[in-house]
Amino acid sequence: MNEEEVLAYVRATARALELPLDEARAQAVALHLGRTAALAQLLEAMPLGVEDELAEIYRPAPFPQQDPAP
């Protein structure tokens, strides 16, 4: 998306959600959203295998055993 499209998206979304958004705030939100989208594109372009996914290697620790109440 180019800058104008991102700004149009921000304005349309604010209207749909009935959020008050003045022009300066809309510009700031669009700037940050554009940056976030650019970062996401860079990450999506990386060739990652299953072994690179943190969700695949994450193992939560078990809850500690608790002594039953006397």
C-alpha cells in the first residue's frame, strides 16, 4: 500500500468504528501503520522453516506441585 492508501484505510476504519480522529492524528496513525506494514513485509519475505518457528519449540513449564491444604 502506498501512503495515500494507508491514510484512506485509517480514515475509513476510524469512521467505521466511530472513533474521533482529527487530521493530525490520522496522519500519525497512518505513518505508524505504514511502518508496521513495511516491517511485516520484510518478515514475510524471510525463508523460515518449521524449526525456526518459536511456537514449535516453546514448551511451557509445568505448574509447580503444591502441598494439599492440611
